[in-house]
Amino acid sequence: MPLMLGLSFVLGLSNASFAAEKLNLPIQNGPFQPTMESLKAYKYPDWFRDAKFGIWAHWGPQSVPMEGDWYARQMYEQGSGDYKDHVARFGHPSQKGYKDIIALWKAEKWDPERLMKLYKKAGAKYFVSMGSHHDNFFLWKSALHKWNAFEMGPHKDVVGTWQKAAKNNGLKFGVSEHLGASFTWFQGSHGSDKTGPYAGVPYDGADPQYQDLYHFPADPSDRGWYSKNPKWQQQWFSEIKELVDNYHPDLLYSDGGVPFGNEVGLGMIAHFYNSNAAAHGGKVQAVYNCKQNSDGRWVEDLERGIMPRIDPNPWQTDTSIGDWFYNKHWKFRPVTWVIDMLVDNVSKNGNLLLNVVQRPDGSLDPEVETMLGQLADWNAIHGEAIFGSRPWTVYGESTVKVRGGSFNEEYKYSAKDIRFTTKGSTLYAIALGWPEDGKLLIKSLAKPSGQEINEIKSISLLGYKGKIDWKQTTDGLYVTLPATKVSEFTAALKIKGTHLQNVPFEAVAPPINPDSNGVLNLLPDSAEVHGTSVHVEEKDGIPNLGYWDSASEFVTWKVKFPKAGKYMVTVSTATVNDGSQYLVKVAGNVLGGSVANSGAWDVFKETQVGEISVTEAGEKTVAFQPKDEKSWKALNLRWLKLKPIE
């Protein structure tokens, strides 16, 4: 029998209607209570630690316009791209709103059994179905909410059908819920145009007959990611409880921190764990994901991000090969990016949950199926080093400076970037590329003189049956690979030995040398970032240093000047701001510049900053930094070039 918890509290809000709400939070009896202290007793199940890779179907009615994520919200924001698209194709949102998009989602080519077989072959060990996005539309058959996929749209129990296919193929099954944010996220649907012929005409979300989809109007003070209104918190709990109780997923994901940050969210976690324990002889086999540090209570999730180190607790990246919902304007990620993310995560005790973007009809684009086939081929050879593995004493060696956190996944690795995993006494060293000269140097496995460590007995290359030449010195382990590549993407060594441990070394990035024309090209991937927000992002396959809105952060490069002389400094920038002022510093020279509005964040313009004079050849540091806080406005920096002046 469930434990009935009556919760009465005052949230301290200015609106009196929020106060003294009594919540009904029925929780399954079991070892966990809705407290942070109680949840510390959680133990991570081995299946998740071994799985490493899951595939996610972030799919629903918002796929229909093929314009990407957050369409249901942004179509109610006058002037936005989604608003303009909606008016042009479907009608004005006062007459044809999101409810009418839902009716167009038919999923007519959806073949879950075929897709699950593809995902399993590609290496997925668990599969996650979206339960509900912020659009408040449920993909499960609900007795609480008529706006669900069984009653509308495809008229199918999408969650239940995915679950059956996953079980048929031996995959663990999860569900993601994004419902907690829906109550405030969807409030724009209650508004109206500010200008034009429909100015003041309410959107369809303001119609009381549709409030079960768009929610009732929020209090003006209630604008956070999670609502402060106890009525909505109660609604969320009841609806997610229905999902958990009817489908008993192995994994439950919340898009945010612990929902509402109080006993409501903690109560759902406790209920989920207790229900799962009751079905597994008292041992919890469930995994709860949310975007909040766990301290062992759940699996912390990083959206489109990475860890900078090995985390002692299992964690997960959730990311996508494209936009979150199908976007006809976006290019898909190549398989090499997926492999790099997977290997990097696993080396740091993490998993990768990858959204494989589906078309509105449920099918996959041909290039997506090609990518899945490439991933299957790679895993057939290299899966030994991934699945069921554990981290080593260090995650790897890297020429790329990696900073952790969400929305930070734009890294380009090479064969000089090594990642480690272990299985028992076996160590795997995976180079994130195949070296052009066929040689690898692993400094962490040096053989210090006089020390009884790193006694290597044998080395083999996954996917290759021949012998591998190698030698150890005090500098590192030198390995010569075969002339024929095993993989275009990686080279994975299987190492047997005794007392294998990391030998620390100082990672020093080589200085930038001039090209054949004597030009020094200072690119984002080789920059040293001094700060926490600036990072490398990518547009159309070309990287730039973006998210640069802090005047306290700057970047530097180590540059090798081949000779003394004068150099012209040119920068390539993009911004929607006017007049952002910066400084370029090198070898005692200080140049000032100002960036003009380029028209868009992805439209880059070149600007000659001026001349510098280098009095002697050798290694120098070049810095690009904001002039001061007052004059700094956000920009994207694609490159600096220093061209010799004859």
C-alpha cells in the first residue's frame, strides 16, 4: 500500500493564492523517503554502469513543422522565425494554434521494431522515449489528460509501443519527462500580437476550453523554469506518477533539476525507487536522471556537455545528432563526433544518451541510417573497450583543453588525444583518430627508471590480428600501428601488464607555426581560454569562440615567429552589436579595435586591426581581450591572422 503524505506549507510568495496548499503525494512503501538524506542510500545499478550508450527518441508533435525545438512556445512569440513560419503555413495563432499542429502528427511511417533493431546493432543498451515535452502533450495512454497520443494525433500509445520494442530486443527502457517546465513555458500562448492587424486579439491559448492543454494563466510572479504554484506541482506529481505506475520504466529523466526543488520532486524520486525495489526483490534497479549534482542520489545529466574529469558517481550526457526536434535547416553530426563523445564520456565514468532525430512520420533520413551503420561497424570492433568498462586512474591525455559543463561539446580531437578504460586488469588506450605517421606516444605509460610500475606484458590493436611493435622509455610508450587502418576514427590498444598506473607529465601545447606563406593562423581549437563561459562552438563545420559575453575573459595563443619584422593583424568576428572594443597584445605591442554589427551571429566579417613590430624571432604569446567592461559587447571570434609585411 502506498504511504500517504499530506504536505502543508507556505511558499512565501506575494500572491496569496499560492499559500497553504495541501498536497496529496502518495508514495510507495519502501526504503526511501522524500528527503535528500534518505536518497543518499541509493546505489547505482550495474546495468547502467555497464550500458554506456543509450538512444533517445526526442519526438512528438513539435516535429511536424520541421523547424526544430521549442516550436510550440516560439510560434506564440510575434516576430520570431517560428511565429512567421506558423502564420505562413498554418494560420494566425489566434485561429490556428498548437492544438491544430497536434492533429497533423500521424507517425504514419513509424516502425519501432525495425528502429530498435538498428539502435541495438549500433550499440545501444538502453532506449529512452519522450513521455511529454514542455508542450504538455503526453505520448502515453493517460486517464488524466485527453491531450495524449492514444486519443489524438497518431492514436497510438507511443511510450507503450516503444517499451515493447525495447524489451523485445533486450534493451532497458526509459522515459523522459519535460512536463515540470510546461506550466510557465507555455504562458505565451495566452498572449496576443502587440502590433499589426491582429493586435490585441487573444491567441488560442487564452480560450478557457483549451486550458487543459495550455494551462490556466500563471501569476505574474511565476516565471521560473519550475512553477511555484502548488496546484501545478500537484498536477505534475499525479501525472508523472501515472506514467511510472503504468509503465514501470527502468529509467526516468527530468528536464531540469529536481522538479520544484521540494518534497514534490523528492517524493517522485522516492516513489520511483521504492516501486522499482518492490518489483526487484527489494533491490533498486532504477535510474533517475536530472540536471542537478547528485552526490550519489541519482544520475546527474549534462545537456550537450561533458565532464572535465572522472566523476566518482556515474553520470550522463544527453545530446543530439541535430536539433532536438526535426529541423530541416540543420545538418546532422558525423559519426566521428558521436564516437568521440562516447569514448570521452566512458573514460570519465559517464554514459552517452543520444537523440536520433526522427522525421514527423517516424522515419529516419538516409544519412542518419548511414551513421547508425557506421557506428555499428565501429562498435563491433571497439565495443570491448567500451561496454562493461570502468575508468582508469586518469581519463586520458589531451592536446585539447576541455572544460566541463552543459552546452559545451564542440571539441575537435585528433590521434594525440588518448582516452583510457579498464576491465579488470586490462587497460584500453583509445586514440581519437588514426595518426598519419602510424605512430602513437602515450606519455602516461612511461617506464620511470628504478620504479616497479608499468610492467607491460603485451599490447594488441583491436580489430587487427597481427603483432604490434612497441617500446617503453622514460618518456612514454611508443607504438607503431599497421600500415592499413583498422578505423578512420580511432586506434584502440589492449594492454596487459602489472602495476599499471599513470605517470604524470606536463601537457604543453606546441606553439603555432607559420603556414607556407609565412602567415600565423590563430584558430579557436588552439586557443587557451582564460575564463569559464567562452568556448569553441561550430557553425557549418567551422569553429569559432562564442558565448563571449563576459568582459573579464580573454584568450591567448602561443605563437612561433620565424623572424623579426612587421606583421598585419586581421580578425574575423560576428556580432549583432555595434562598437564592441577589444585589444590585441603581442610582444610589447598593444592594438585596439572595434567590432561593427555583422548582421547575424553566424555572419563573419574581416577587419584589419593594424601593424605590430616583432623585434626578434621566437615564441611569443598573443592575447585577444575585451578593452574594458563598459565598452564590451558580446561577439563571436573565428580567427586572428598575423601576416608578414614585406
